[in-house]
Amino acid sequence: MQPEEEMDALAVRDVVDLLQPQFLINTGGKSKEGCPVIIFPDNINFHLLSDDEYQRLVLYLTSVPSMQEADLGFHIIIDRRKDRWNSVKTVLLKISGYFPGLVHVVYVIRPERFLQKALSEVSSKLFKEEFKFRLVVLSTVEELHEFIDPTQLTFELGGTLQYSHHDWIQQRISLEKFSVITKDVSTSLDNFIQKISETEFPNTVETTQHLLEQQGNTYSELKEEILMAAKHGESLLHSIRDKSQYNDPTIIQSHNTDTTGNVFAVERLLVQLEETERTFDNFWQQHSAKLRQCLELRRFEQDFRELQCNFDSHLKTVSEMTEIGETANRVDVLIRETTSFQKLCAVDIDRAEEVISSGQLLLKTRCACPLECVEPKCTELSRIASMLSDRITKRMDCLLKCRELMERVEKANKWCARGVDLLASQQIEKCSQSSELAEQSLHEIQRFVASAGEFKLNSPREFRNVFQDSITPETKALVTQVLQRIDDVSLMCDKRIVSLKKLTLKPPRPVQSVIPKPALPLQPPGGAPHPNKGVLKKANTVPKMKMTVVDNTVAEDINSPPECDLSQDDEMKAKRGHVLTELLETERVYVMELKSIILGYKREIESEEMQSFIPLSLVNKADILFGNLDEIYAFHADIFLKDLENCLISTDLVALCFVQRRDVFYRLYSYYCQNIPRSEQLRESIVDTHMFLQSCQTKLGHKLPLAAYLLKPVQRITKYQLLLKDLLRYSNDGKCCKELQQALECMLVVLKLVNDSMHQIAITGFSLDLSQQGELLLQGSFSVWTENKKDLRLRLKSMQRHIFLYQKVMLFCKQATKTVLNKPTYHFKHYLKMSQIGLTESVKGDMRKFEIWLQGRQEVYTIQASTAEQKQTWVNEIKKVLLNQLEELKGEKIKQYSVLAHRPLRETNSWEKPQKIMVPLGTTMSVDNSDCRIANNSIDDECLEGSVWSSDCSNSEDEEIFVEHQGTSISQNGRYVALADYCAVGNSEVSFREGDMLELWKVGCAGWWFVKIVGTTSEGWAPAAYLELVHRKTSRSSSKSQDRLSDN
């Protein structure tokens, strides 16, 4: 079919009145050469067609085939079996006069009547040579079949091609209508995009918001037009296929090829419409994002202007707050006003922080709007907010000091007024006459002066020091006045005291010598009670004192535990009891739920009576749907629940239940979790809304479908560690806490193992047996760079890999972009044997990177973790694996040596003091994976840590020893260069950096050498894989080593 853009010249609506009489038809048939066929039916009405109408009709019919088909040319069939021969000549002349295309052959089926047939035989010979095209005159339809296949001819011409002229016209009308719709949609989209490109971003929030809403509404309308057009096209496509029985394979050979072309045309238009929709959506997403960013920028600017105005007003208000108050009540009022104002300012300060955060977010995003003004405005907001906060704080501090000062002033004024009243009330005349009255007045004055102790002062003279601490420029005059008044009252009191003391003086009495009696003890030997029991009663309120009543009847020791501690222990015990009760009760509910699932679902599925009701996809697949739920239920109902019920009286026994059942938990729940993807796939194929499952749910009274209950085991295994954490939090007994901590660690290990097993089963493409690679220690996603000396290409782009660390191998996998049932899948890419790798713990420039490499750094894998903590965890675990391998190799060497040794053994020192052991090497050792081979039937003295046993056999100390170690030449007392940084694990090892020069002193077993760093006093054991002979190092590495050495 011809695309819609090629039909602009003439449409079906322009020639529909000419198509109805069937002057010419295009059935979609093709010649043997693939050329389109135009038929002039024998309807004896062609003479009614004018020349203009003929040209319009033939122009439209020749535009129906595709451009490629039209370029091949046309074959024309003129059927005149019922007409006269003159009509044939008329048709031929019109074709010769106008036909918008190349005509290869014209087939004429001449009239069947005898006279017309005779005329045709004579006339055809006369004017056959007058036309530019080939003319073939046929007598019967069967002769036509020799040139054109009957499957491409209609029933009228003896063919089998199905053709309905009415349906053809309707399909052309619908097809062209759909084409016009798509054109209109495309035009509307172009106009909308053009309008958007010509529209500038507004400068205010309101106009930007209005523009966003307006363009969003237009986008929604255009989106609806696209969807309606697509819906119309789908409907048209289904209509054409249904009418032509396109999907019936039995009539595919006799199907109208023009109808097939219509199907292809509609499908092509739908594809174009879908591509237009996708392009339009991408454009709108980008434009709307820019418009929303512009809106955020305009909001930021508006908020900045508002906050700037508010802060100016606040700062002006603060600058006007100069009143400090003359009384304490007035200062309290000022403090309340300042507090209210501070809360008001805090709202704007918090809003300023939000605006600053939005501005910083704008700076981080790629925005089409200019952002040069955002950062200065954020800085200005931060400065003004800080200034306002500081001024309010200073104002509040000043008022608080004034409040304290006013309290002191009021107390001082009251003290002065009381002193003046006291001085005025005393009658000096009477005091001069009575020494007793003078002494009484003296005591009153002295008590008044001593009342300065209310201010925590020893004398009124210290008032000045108190006020000096709180004085401000605004209160200086007031304080000066109060101090002067205090001085005046103090001076009057001093003078009065001097006067009264003179009046109290009396003549001295004669002294008579008296022998004093012995003083009575405070407590008699007989234990008589002390007379002053009131003191004892008062002392009873003093904390942290040991009190004993004098009659020995009551004793109170406050060193015993306080009541608050007892109540705290009771509270902890109560909370611990609640957690234990929750553990037991939830375990019972869990067991009941498992039982209901098994009886209500699984037993019903396995029942023979219900086989006719269950879904076909579920037959004999109950074990896949439920996994090992039976085993989990049996374990919890028969074992674990009873253990909890029996051990509930003791927390440590409850913890022991988890410790003892750890392996069972892991075995049961790892299998169940690994089966979850298969179970979900099966359940999704039958859907929870199946009548059988709904009936089971109704019988059980479950509010949730089966899928929710199948998650109960996963939820339960994660709940245990939370309950154990609560028990540990509410426990203070040392032994109990130790048991609970062990139980918690066990359950956390179970969770980790279950999670790791879920990831492990998702690995695809690994040919070896994972179960033979040891325990899965760690797994996680990293960025990885590779470097290979054999491959000189520099790989700057990182690869995302999910790494699995086993005890024996390290697997590099790639996580699939498409998940299966929402579960990740890992494609195996590469693996390294742990016995062959070296480790560089840190990489310059990034604390999250470390390196794994093979011997001689032939292959280097730079691994970047997401965090420094994750990197350190992996480095520590890899070091632990490598050290464990070393210990295993040492153990193997001990076994071999016990068989091969021929001399008495003596005890030697360990690696902790290597400088005292200088026994030269007399062995040749090769370590390959876990295999150790010994030459010369000897073993190195220093191959064991701690206390080791060695033989006396060795070469002379002056002999230079060469050993082949994993293909590397070893030169005793030679110099080596460090290939990478190494951090010592124990005291016997030595740390060094990449490029350091080291001197080999001694070769140990399992790839460990005793070395000394040149130019330093550092020496110790180091892994041989990190070292390489100096003469084998490249010139670049050698220069780097010399630079590092010169730095040291």
C-alpha cells in the first residue's frame, strides 16, 4: 500500500461516485511478473464515462498500489464478452490517450456473439500496430489463464480471488480516514512543539505555574488524540482482518492481496503513530522537567525576596529593642515579648534553611535556566539568618542578666529598708540605761547584718562584687544608686554596733578559783541514750551516711541497694517477661497458622475427592507450591515450641534453644526460601482468585489470600533476632547476656546464610560444583577494573560485577538486567583460585579500592566497594582466608616432616624472634594450591609459628642458595623490589610499600620469606608473591623504587 503522504493529490471521497458503477476496478491481483492488474469489467456502461471522469478514476486506481509496485508497470484486462467490438476500440483509445503509468500488456476478451466476434477478428489485425503497448486479443477466459494466474483473477474471470467491490470501497474510505487522522495528529504535535520552542520562560511564579498547567493540559489533550487515533487504527485493523478472514489459514492462498496490503498499511500507520507518541513523550518529559526547574528557580527567587524583606523588618525590630526594664516584673514582660519574637523569627529562619537547601539542589541539577544568582543568594540568606539569630540571642542574654540583676536589686532594697526600720525602732536612750536592752539591741543588729547570708555573702560589703557581675551600661546608674544605699545602711549598722557594745560593757567581777570536775563523756559506758535526739532525727535525712540509734535498737545502712535500683530491676524483669511471653505466644500462633495452611490448602489439594476442582497446573505440584512447609511445621510444633515451653522459666535456657537448633533452622529455611521463586511462579499461573483457592480461604476464615500466608516462614525467621535483641536489652546478668548474645549471633548467621543461599542459586554458567568450593563467606556488588600484561589495551571503563567469595575461589558474575520473578540472576564471567592470588589492601586516590592480583601481577583486578567499611570487611575476610591456607600448608608440612625426618628434633624459636635464628635454607619447596613437595628430605626451621620442631641438617652458612619457587628465581641475600603495598598482620611480619627495596635473609615455607627493608631497621616475614628480583624489574619500576628509597 502507498503511504498516506502520497495520496494528497486525490482521495477516495473525490471519486466515490465513479467507483460505484465499476467502470474500472483494482482487485489487488498481480501478474506473473508481480505487476498490478487493472480490470475493465463487462458492465456495458463504459460509454457513460466522460474523458475527465475517466482520467480522475484511472489516476486514483493507479495510485492505490505502492510506489514499488507501480514502478513495475501495469497489466490491463478489458472484458467485453457481452458488449460490442466498437466499445473495445473506445477503451483502447482512451488508454492510449491517457494512462498515468507504464502499460506492459492489454488483454482483450472479445465479444462472444458471432457477428461481433467476426468483426473483432478482422479489426484487431488492422489497428493492433497503432498502440504503444502490447495488445493480446483473447477469445475465452481460459486463454487469459495462460497469462495470469487464476488465483489473481476474480470469479467473473474464472479465478479464485475473493473480491467485494463494496467492501473494497469501505476499506479505502476507512484507511484514508485513518491516514487523515494521523496527519492531523502529527500536525497538531508539530504546532505544539513549535509553540513551545517559541515561548520564553516566564519570570514569575504565577505565570510559570500557569504556563506549566496550560501546556500540561495541551499535552494531555494531544496525548488523548494520539490514543484515540491508535484505538481507531486498531479497530480498523481488526475490522479488515475479520471481514477478510485473515487469520484463517485455509483460505490464505485465495485471499485478496489488496486487503492484505490494507492490513500492512494500517499496521505501518500504527507503527508510525507509536513512534510519534514515543518521540512526543520524550520531548514533553524533557521540556516539563526544564519548566519545573524554572518554576523551582522562580519560587526560590520569590522566597528569597520575601525572606529578605522579613529579615530586614526583624533586624529593625531587634535594633529597636533597647528597653531593659526597671523592675523584675517589667523584665519578665520583656522576656516574654522577646521569646514570642524569637519564635516568629525561627519560622523565617527555618524557612530560609529550606530555601537554601532548594537552592543547593538547583545548583546540583542540570537546568536550562541561569543559576548564577542562586549561590550568592543562598550565602546572603545564611548570613542574614545567622546575624538575626545572634542578635536575638544577645538580646535574650541581656534580658536574663537584667532579670537576675533586678531580683538582686529588689532583695537589696528590701534588706536596706528592713535595716532602716530596725535602726529606727531601737531606743538608744533606754539602751543606755539597761545593759540587757543594749545587749538585746546589739544581737538584733548583728542578726540583721548576718542576714546577708541570704545572698550567700559573708558581709554586706560583698554586695558590690555581686552587682559588678551583672552590671550593664543601661543599668549602671541603677546599680550605683543601690550600692550607695547599701553602703549607707551598712555604715549606720556598724556605728550602731559600736555604740551598743560600749553600753553593754560592765565592771569585771572578782574571779574565784574553782577546781573543775571531769567532763562527762558524750555517751556513757552503759549505753544511755544521748539527750539530744532531735539531732539524730535531723541527721537521718542526710544521704550516704551510716546512722546508728544510740540505744542499739535500730540500724540503717544506706549502702544497701536503693529503692530506685530495686524498682529498675523489677522494671527490667517485667519487660523481659513481656518479651518471653511474646516469643511463646507468637510461636504458638505461628504453629497454628502453619497447621491451618497445611490442613486447609495442602491436604485439600492432595485429596482425591478434590482432584476435579483444583487447577490443572496444580496437579501433583503441591510440594512445589508449599516447599518443605510440612517439615517446618513438624519442627516447630513437635520440637521447638516444646523447648520454649519447658525453658521459659530461664532466659539463658531460651537462648540455648536457638543455639542448639541453629543448623536445623538453616537447613529448613534455606530450602524454603530457595523454593520461593518456583512457588511464586506456580502460584501466579493459577492466581489467588481461583475458585478452589477462594473456597479454601473461606473455609479457613482467612482474611488474606494464600500468598500472604506463604510468607509467614520468612517473616518468622526474621522476627527471632528482633526478639532476642529485646531480651538482650532488658537483661543485666552477665551469664544470661552471654548466652543471649550467642543466640542472637546464631540467628543472624542463619539469616545471612539463608540470604547467601538465595543469591547462590541465582548463579548461572559456572561449570564447577559450588558445593566443593567451601563456605560462601561474602557476596556483594562492586566496580571492577582489569589489567593484563598480555593484553596491552588500557581498560579505563569499569565493569559492574557481583562477586562471591568462597573459601577456595572468588567468582566474578554479572547481574542480569532482567529479573526472573523479581529475583536477581547472576551470569558467571570469571573466577580466581584463592591459593593463587595476592592482595593489595589500599589503592592511592580512593579509600574504597583494593587489588587482587596473580603471581608477578600478570593479572590485576582493581575492585571498588560502595563504602570504605565494605572494602575493609572484604579485605579482612580475604586476609583471613589466605592466612588459613598458610596454616593448612604448615600443618601439611609438619605431617610430611614427621615421616621424612631422620635426625633428632630440637625445639627452636618461632617467627616472633626471627633475628636470632639465622639457619640457612637447605630445601627446595614449591607450593601449588594445597600440594607441598619437599626436596633433599629437609624442612626449614622457621616454617612454623609459635614453638616448632626442626632438623639440624643444613648447608653451610656461607653458601648462596637458589630455590625455584613457583617459577620465580630466589637469590639468598639478594635484593628484591616490592610489587605492591603490604600491611603486616602479626608482630612477626613486616609492612612495606610498593617500590620499596628489600633484602632477602631467609626463605621459609609456604611462600613466606624473612626480609629486611633496605635503609631501615624494619625486618620480618613477608609473602614472596609480593616481591620480584631487581634485575627482572622494568626500568620504570626500578626508577620508581629508587625514588621511593631516596625518600626513605
